[in-house]
Amino acid sequence: MSDLDLVASRTRQPPGTETVIDVRDVSKRFRLLRERNSSLKSTIIRGRRTVAEDFWALRDVSFQVHAGETFGLIGENGSGKSTMLKCMTRILTPDRGSIEVQGKVSALLELGAGFHPELSGRENVFLNGAILGMSQRELERRFDDIVDFAGIGKFIDEPVKNYSSGMYVRLGFSVAINVDPDVLLVDEVLAVGDEQFQRKCNEKVSELRKSGKTIVMVTHSMGSVQALCDRVAWFEHGRLIDVGTPKEITDRYLGGVQVDRHVDDGGKPRWGTAEATVTGVHFVDDGGAECSPRSGAPATLRITYETTEPVERPVFAFVVKDLEGRPITGPNGRDGVCIPDRIDGRGHLDVTFDDFVLLPGTYDVDVAIWDEPMLKVYDYRPELLRVDVAPGPITETTGLVSLRGRWSFG
Amino acid sequence: MSGAVPPGEAMSVLAEYSRSRDLFTNLTLRELRSRYKRSFLGWTWSLINPLTYMVIYTVVFGYVLKVRVLHGHPSGLSAFALFLLAGLLPWNFFTSAVNGSVGSLVAASNLIKKSYFPRALLPAATVASALVSHLIEMGLLLVAVLAFGNYRALYLLPFVVLLIALVTIFATGLGLALSAANVYFRDVEHFLGIAFMVWFYLTPIVYPVTYLHGSTLTLIKLNPMADAALCMQRVLYDGAAPSWLELGALALAALVAAAVGLAVFRRVEPRLAEEL
């Protein structure tokens, strides 16, 4: 999130303690219909019952959100956080428990949901606004704001099917944000549109925060959790694990986000399925001895690994970060077009830099081994190496890297 | 949303109501506007359709099969086309309202999954948009029967309004129940086409009820749409007040359909977003 959000969070009033959303013992069950009777024939043949398997998306979840608070819901995919949000919007009804929300609610679940392609932007603004709970009069009053904010201009009387996807989403966001809700529920939709529009969205959300609106957001982005949220609820397998400040929760969450997590000897977190593991990472000299890289000189990064079984086409990856955890670069074997057909047993991989452009200083390196599509991680070892980059040919001192520009007068 | 204190509760019910009213209007307008978008003749189509039916049925039943309708009494009308339209227009409204409602939830599945609003507004708005067309048609039919000399239709106008209202309630009730059922069994849509085909001939629209005797007549008497057709023919063709028995039977059927429709819909409503 932008600096603007940070400024906003420092200047606004601290959230109150009045409960705006009260979630009490909520459980939600989905029926996974393996053989669903979607026609009469199959119902009659198989009898009235469909073959169903229960899946509890939420189990006995209770928490309160206070007035003026920005509240984050985090967890892995399928942990129940989005289901929770949908229950709050009343799209889904909990099987047990209750949710009470005070005030007017607006949800940003999918921008422009319910736009009718054949109708004009103008007609759709009124329709969508009504779905979101705005009265005709309110809509007439805000109409110009909505169109201005979306930047649609004269296209407002064109059918929306002629809109670009950007315009579509912008208009959807613009309607939703102009509902002027007391409670805004957001499901990872803000990452839409071009950068300029994203900035406007973030500003608008910050504005809402400042004006004391309650915001509940589902997010994967730890960055925005840290920057935006006052408190965070952490979900895992439909259960609420913990509610706390972003710092407390993200520390625990990042340590435990993978199901098959294990902790290495040094007590540092580490996760993955462990068919292949990273055993070490170092900068090495020509003779293979451990060394410190020099800024602007050639360098070689050596990753050593071992496997418990043959692994097909693994992708090695590393991330160089500054000491505050901000990534500087994160290349992988796919970028480098270096994916071995299979690895088996012990071995190592070298990444060679003709010109190591990091400025002198201290950096952390994460190392990981992924499967080829990079969906499954065999081993992820955050901050495995802390490296000091020694002074070298580069004489620059500002920033983190040198772009190795050549200076000359024409 | 539900408030904690009673006054707040009352306010929120009011707010929900006014919100629903605006949304209902908007959804109905959406139906109406999108129906004839990008068609050259636009709204004229909604009149061409019943006119075509009228011509076909008049030729087939009036001239080829020589169905004879009695002179309207006391109106003195004697035109098969007028007799036909008095029964046909309510029937067409009924079928288009129910047919439209049935698919309305499935068609709006994206909307249902992504936003909250009272779901019953979707079938209701479909019925309302069909009602708008129906009112225009009935207006024109009224002008026609007046032009042909059934002046009494003017005094009997309250009956016409009442009949339209009852058919609307009947169609809404069926629409609610069937739209909910259609979410689970898509067969409903297909089944309905066939059911309406049979139902049409069980309703005295293309023939006068006087053609029927004995058990067929009893069967017809169990059909609420037959009551609707008979009452409308009585008012617009004969120019007389409808029979209270038929009117009462229609009203009863409408109320039962509405109660059952609402009950079924309420049961299904909470799970709609996940079943679609």
C-alpha cells in the first residue's frame, strides 16, 4: 500500500470500542455434491437423497469488529475467510450462530457484478446502485461524482458491453464506493485497473478510514495487512485461530502458513513438502571456498540441495531482501532458463554474476525449490543466508543497487 | 441489517422496504429496457406477438374449424377475434410471467453470488415487466370493445382491474415456487413448456365454454385460468359482471399460490448463493 495510507492511519482517530459487527458462534456447512441430482430423472432413479458430503467452511467462529476499525481476515485459500465475508454481507446464511451488523453495509466482492451488457453505463449505475442499497434520490445526487470518479466521461451513455475491462471495473468500483456505507466489506478487489486508478482507490479507502468507517478486508497481502489493518483475524481450515494486531498475527501466520510446516534446527521457520531440500547457500570463489561478494565484481552464489527421492524438473529460486524484509530481486530457474530434468541425491547449483550490482551492505537471502509450475514448494527457507557485500569497484553509495550507467558528455 | 433495539428494528425494516422498492423498480426497468434493445421495431414487437396469435387463431378456429361464439349478451358483440383476445391476453400474460420468473434466478446467478438483496425481487420484477406489456395490450383491447359497442365495459372497469390483479398474484405465486424449484431441477423450465401447451387447451380461450359438457366441464372448473378467462370474456365480450363463484375461485387459487410460493421461496432463499 502507498505511503498515503500510512499517513492516514497515523492521523485518524483511534477506533472506538463500540461493537459494529458481532459474529457469534458462526458455522457454515457446504454440501459437496458428488453426484448431484440436478434433473428430475436422476432424483427419481436414485431416490430423494443426493449423495452429499458435508464440508464445514466455518466452525464456531466468534469475534467482534469495533467502530472505525480496519479489520483484516487472513488465511490460506479455503481457510474460510471469504466465506466469513460473504456471511457478513448476507449472501450466505450461516447454518449456526448469528452475525449482527450495525449500519449500512456495502460490499466490494466483484466490481460491476450485475451490470447488464446491453444497457448503458447510466442505466447500469442506477441498477447497480439500487442493488447496493442506494435510493433513487441518492443516486441522482451522486451520479456526477460516480461518473467523474470512474473517468468514463461521454461513454456513460454507451452500452457497457462496449467498455474496456478497465472501464467496466472502474465504473463498478465507483458505484460501490459511493454508496457511503458505515461498514465496507472488501474482498481483494482493489488490485484492479491501471496504476493511476489503483492510487485513486487506495486514496478513497484511506479517506473512508479517516472518516471513521469500519472496514473489513480479506487479503493475502501481508504488506497491506501491516499498513492498513488495526486488527487481524487469522483463519485456518474454517476455524478462527487468533485475533490480534497485524504484527502478532503476521509473524505467526508467516511462520505457519504452510500445512506441512517444519522448523529447522536453528529454530527458523521453513516449509514445503520436503522431497527436495535446500541444504545450504553461500557465495563462493573460483576455488569453491566460501567468500563475501564484492560490489561490482564477479560473484557466484552456490545453492546446495539433497533429495529423498528423484524430483522431476525442479525450479530453484532465491530472493535478496534488505534487512527490513523488502525484496530487491527474486529470480528463479524459470527466469534463468535453467531447469534440470531431474535431480536425485545431493548436488549443487551455481548462479554466476558477471557484475554483482548490490551496493555494500547487509542483505538477507531466501532460497526455495519449487515444482515446475511453481504451485507446490518442496522447500522454502526464508532468510537462510545473511550476507555482507564488501566494497568493490562500485563507488556509488545511495540506494541498494547500481544500474552501472556509463557517464559521458556528448 | 437487523438492529438491536426495537426502534432501530422498525427503522431498518422501513429502510429495507424503501431500498427494495427502488431496486424492484430498477430490476423491472432492466427487464423492460433490455427486452427490445437493438431491435428495430422495439416495443412494437410486444403488440405484433398477440396480434399474430389473434390472426392465426381467428383463421384456424373462427373460419376453418368454424367455432361459433354466441352473441355477447347484453353487449351484442359478435366477433370471434374480440372473444378470443379477452381470454388470450390474460393467458399470454400469465405464461410469459411464469416462464420469465422460472429462469430469473438462474439467469441472475452472478448477481446472487456477489451481492445481497431480497432474492424474491428477481421473479417479482419479471412478473412486473410482463404486467407492463399486459396493461398496454388490455388498454388497446378495451378501446376495441368500446369501439365495437360494448360500452358497459367502461362501468365494469373495476372488474378488469381486479381480474388483472388476481392473475398477477397467481402468476407471482407460481413464479416464486417454480423459480426456486428450477434452481435444483432445471427440468422445470422444459416441463413448463409442455404443461402450458396442455393447459392452454384446458382453458376456454379458442372455444366457448358452452361447447363443454359433463366431466370435461368439471375439469375446466378446477382450472383457475379458466375462471380468469371466463370472467374476462364475461366483462369485455358480454358486457356483464362476472360470476361471483368464478371470481371467488380465482381469488382463492391466487391466494393459495401466493402463500405456497412464498413459503417455498423462503425455504430455498438462504441457500440460493451456494446452490446456483
